[in-house]
Amino acid sequence: MSDDLQKALAGVRADIDHIDGELLKLLNERARCAQKVGEIKAEHGEAGHIYRPEREAQVLRRLQEANPGPLPGENITFFFREVMSACLSLEQPLGIAFLGPLGTFSESAATKHFGHAARLLPQTSIDDVFREVESGHAHYAVVPVENSTEGAVGRTMDLLLGTPLKICGEVVLRIHQNLLSNETDLAAIGRVYSHAQSLAQCHEWLNRMLPNAQRVSVGSNAQAAQLAAGEAGAAAIAGEAAAARYNLPKLAENIEDEPNNTTRFLVLGRHDAGPSGRDKTSLIMSAPNRTGALHELLLPFSHAGVSMSRLESRPARNALWEYVFYVDVDGHHDEPAVKRAIDELAGRAAYLKILGSYPVAVY
């Protein structure tokens, strides 16, 4: 390395060292401010409410809008989520329940939303994820609710009907599926383990590349990786986190049939969120069993000028051939237009449950 190059690099590296020192001071200054917020809340009897999803969403959106680059907005979001996660943990690490074991896409969604300072609590089923928060053993739950390829996650939707928990956030996660195995040749694969939804998301790839392999549905992709790691001739369909955690090489990458395969997760807690400026409200409703009843249920949103972003039906569990409807609308339930629509809907619906209002996912 020439002297001129060494001098040029030394100058830039000195600038980087100075900036790092300033960042360190500012990060700790921010942490002290976060501690002060906790002290003020405690003085006013609000010590239990350390996580405010609407405030976090506002901060992240403001930073993305102010970002001049060259770092992309996604990296800015990741960095500041980790900063906020670390600052929250100074008061109390948040306990986050999700569908385990470690290495699932649900773990990736939980970490994406709450950062690495959160206390992760993997559960064996979606039912257990709900129960962990309902019983007070965890602060929040992260559960899958729909996939862009395979549609709704039925068990989550059924449990939303009876839970007292509220939706306080959402996470959107791009899903890349990989074939993981200790084998080095596709011809050696005789069995493929994965969650049923992941098997479905890779159906056409499996038909083309492993038409004779047995497909075995298991509780999670991480469990699939565990099984494949200890079995000759076996493979798992799972994500990057499972590959790293169970030390399984990727025999094939990005094998999902749809290139934009994405899963939406809900964040559940014992409270919903205040208005953030860009929110959704989710609810469940049922129509009286008469002609035109569903049309009547949709009219309040039209009358109030409220946009509907999702409408999905599920069989009601208490009556044969009866259905309930899951609805997402734009706006917070405290906004006048949304409140007006819900008030009108309450007079029309046979059943109505507000699941919560929460910030739209920040990417």
C-alpha cells in the first residue's frame, strides 16, 4: 500500500472514529432520555405502559422521510428499531411470545418488530402463543394472519374471535424459502419436512425438482429443520434463520413459487394503539341470516367514506352454515369517520367485535 493511499485512508478513518465517538455519546444521551420518560410515566401511574406502538411508528416514519441517504430507508428502520429496543430494555425487556421453536419466520417477525433486546418466548402452537399473553406470562404475541400466496391462517383468525387481546401492531415479512439439507445432491432427497403453508408455497418447485420425494407437514419450519438435520436423505423447507440456527446448508435458495411471497403478522397485547397518523382498524362482524344482510353491513363504511382493505369470511363455530366476517379498514377507531361507521354498524350487525386499531406496518 502506497504512502499516499495510507494517508488518504488514515484521514477518512479518523473521521469515522470521531463520528463513532459522537454516535456513542448521542446513543447514551438518547437512552437517558428514554429512562426519564419511564420515570415520568411512573410518577403518573403509567409505569406498565412502556411500549407505545403509535409513538414508535411516528418516529420511524419521520426518520424515513428525513433520511437523505445513502443508507436506504429499510436500513434506517432496522437501526432505529434496535436503538429503541435497547432503550426499552433498560426499563424492562419485553417478553414476546411467538410460534417456535427458534428459527421460524415468526421469530424473524418478532425480532423485526421488537428488536434483539426483547425476550423471545417460543411456543409450540398458535394457541399457546395467545395463552402466554392472556395469562400475563408475556407482554405481546406475534402471530401470522395471512400469506400473499396461501391466504388466511385459519387458526389465528379463529382465536381472534374469542380472545380478550387487542391488535396493537402488524409486521410484514418477505418470505424466502430454502431447501435445507446435509445432502449435497437433490437426487439423494427422499423426504421433505416443512409447515403445511410452506409446502404449499413451494408446491410447483417440488413438483418439478423433487416429484418423488415424500412431503411431510410438521408444526413449524424450524421443527422441520431440526428433523432434517438428524436424518439421512431428508430436507427441510425453511428460512435463513433456521438454516443458521440448525447449521443446515442451503441446497437450493428462494424456491417459493411466487417471487413476492409475503406474510403478514399481527402484534397482540392487552391494549391497542393510539392514533399514529396512518392506522388500520380490524373488526369481526356477522350478518343476520336474511337476503342482502352483508350488503347492509358494508354500507356504513361507504356512508362514512371509510376505505376497506380486507374482507374475509370464516365459518362461525357456534352454528352450522353461519359465517363471521373479518374486516380491515383504513383509519383509527378514534377518527370521526371510522367512529361514525362503527356506530352505524353496531345497529346493523348481529355480532360486532373491535379487534383494535394500530399503526400500518413500517418497512
